Amino acid sequence: MKKILVIGAGRSTSSLIQYLLFNAETENWFITIADQSKDLAVEAANNNSLAKAIAFDVNNEEERNRLIDEHDLIVSMLPAHMHISVAQDCIKYKKHMVTASYVSKEMKALSQQAKDAGIIIMNEIGVDPGIDHLSAMRVIDQIRNEGGELEAFETFTGGLVAPESDNNPWNYKFTWNPRNVVLAGQGVCKFIQNHRYKYIPYHKLFRRTEIIEIDGYGKFEGYANRDSLQYREIYNLEDIPTMYRGTLRRPGFCKAWHYFVKLGVTDDSYIMEDSENMTNRQFINSFLPYNPDDSVELKFKHYFNIRQDDIEMYEKFEWLGIFEDTKIGLKEATPAQILQHILEQKWKLDPKDKDMIAMWHRFRFKQNGEDKEIHSSMVVKGDDQKYTAMAKTVGLPVAIATKMILNGTISTPGVHVPITKEIYNPILDELENYGINFTEKDVNPTFY
């Protein structure tokens, strides 16, 4: 019997654990679910006879070592910065490891040690990163195999609210870590376009967007992710003229979010005085010019030159309640933390709401002297608040990769990301059984 240790039983693990439990008898697995909260672990184990739930603190080195030594494969669903200690123990005890997180420099540096230990450490096997790699590499390899030369690759992913649950003027609700949403894009975004390196500073990021249309779901807008250039090496596209990765939102979101960036309320670098006693209205007023004769609303409109007839834009902010005298109640908070607190009151999913993951790729290439272009898209909706689209698209690829490693389908030791045919084809094929599939179509080439 193969023993699997799943560390973490949070929201993104529901579909992962469901898959492992469903296949446990057939595959001859036993699953240990470990979380700081034993209640969460017990709920996830669901009284399955081939699973047990335990309370676990990953910082307890002795307990961590013992648990890893007792299992054949470790699935780490911890925050990214906690993976390294787990990976080092996996190397020490020669145990495989799977995680959905990005490969950090520290993780990449462990590759030779993993090879020497004869173990696989599979990273970036969630949704983004993960399904984006799988789906992109399948089309890229297809283009190469048919003699095509890729000239542009663009890819966008968004965690959004499903259309039937979209009932606010921002067309957005939190479907994953709110803090990551508030801090998104900080720093400088870099990519390459027509052989020219391009950079977008944070204060301009949300005004440099492009419109994308996905059949059956309408229009989205995309803004750039931080570093698109690193993917040239990952996808073996070092000489590609255009490489761009971004995030999807519904049209109008980015322009409104740009106002928050311009105002300075997404800053997480300092603490605001007396934040505990501040109201939403006072918080916003703190960043507006001093004028005792004008209301906060009027100063806000003047600061951003919001015209009287631009009701749609102003409604977004008014609906959030940022002008209300609601006490914030956060002690020693940064502007970003306060903004997150305000947004969480309005952007939370209602009990019957469903989330949605949308992904879109654009491949432009030359084949037999002819310019060609393929668009590939995926849209997945959640079933409910437990089996969300985010949980499905993060957890199922992790679970399938776990199965492939344990049955020897993936066998090359080292630190990996899922970019080879032996990995992407079987995972994508199985994901189709769960409604996670891509629609590809040929279109007239677009040039920028």
C-alpha cells in the first residue's frame, strides 16, 4: 500500500482530496490529511476508512521528519515559502513531493539533490501555474511538430465570479486569497513584444490592458503579470519575438482599480496611525487633498476628474461603501490591509454563488511561409462553495500528477515543472472527464 501525506486542508484542497479518496481503494493508497486545524482535516477525510486526519504544525521539525519518513509521497498545499523545509526532508528520506506553487530559486537549487535521492519534486501543477503549462505546451509542440515557427505567445488567466453570480458593479468577487488581489502587479512588469523588451511600472499597469473575447462568455480585459520573460526558457522559446502573460478581469475593473493605485491605498509598506478608530470615509479622505469646504465625495471626483455623467464609474466606489462612516477596527494596519478589509465586506461570495476560472492563449506562428494564429480557451465553473472552480483547477492536476508518480508514469527524478508530452497529455486527457477542457480555433492573424 502506498501512503500519501497531504499537508494542508484549506479551500483549494477539496477536489484534490476528493480525488485521492475516491481512487484510494483502486490504487491501493492510504491518505493522511494533516492541517493546523484538526477539524478541517477531519472534515476533509470524510470518515473514509482509507484516510486519517491529524493536527500538524509544519514548523515542528521532529514531527515533520517523522511524518515524511512514514509516507511515500508528500503533497504540500502550504503557502509557497513553507515548501523548502518539506522538500529538504523529502530529499533526506527519499520521498516524492508534489506542489502547485511556483518553483522558487531555493527549490530549483535542490534539483541535483533530488536526482541523487532518486525522487521527483513536481511543482507548478495547479491552474496558473499548471494547467497553463500543460495546455500551452501541447499546442506549442503541435506547432513545432508540423513545421511551424512560433512568433507570439500570449496567455491570460483569471479567477472570477460566474456570470449567474455576477451581481455587482465591479463584476468581481474574491475567489482566492484577497491579499494577493490587493497587492497584484506591484513592482515592474516586463515582457517582450516584436523583439523589443517592454516594461510597465505599477502606477501605469492597470491602464495598459487589452480586450480579449472568449466565445460564450463575452469580453474580458487583461493586464500584464510581473515577469513574462522567464517563460521563454521554460517553454524553450528563447528567440520568440513576443511573449506576454497576464491576468483577466471583466471590462471596467482595471480602470477603476487604477484609481486605488493612484490614490495610494494599495501600499503595504507602512502603518497608518490610529487605524483602529478610523472610518472608511476618513481612510479615503486621508489620501485626498485638504479642503475643508468640499465633501470627501466631491474631492474624490475632482481628484480623478470623474465627470458628473460618468455614473457607472462613480457607482463602483460608492457601492463599496468607501464614503461611509463605518468603523474599520484594524489595529496598526497598512493602507493595503485596510482596503482589503473594506473589499472583503463587499466582494465576498454569497452562499449560493459560483466562481469561475477563465484561461485564454494566443499562438501566432509562421508555417510554410504563411502567417497563422490559434486561440485556445478554457472556462470552468464551480459546483458550489466547497467544490469551487479554483479548487478543481488547482487540486485535480495535483492529484493526477500524484497518481502518475506513484504508478511510475512520471519517473525522471529531479525538480520539475509539467512541460513534457509524457506529463501534459495524460493529465489534460483525464481533466476532460471533469469538465476541464480547451476549445481551440484558427483565426486570422493579429499583428501589434
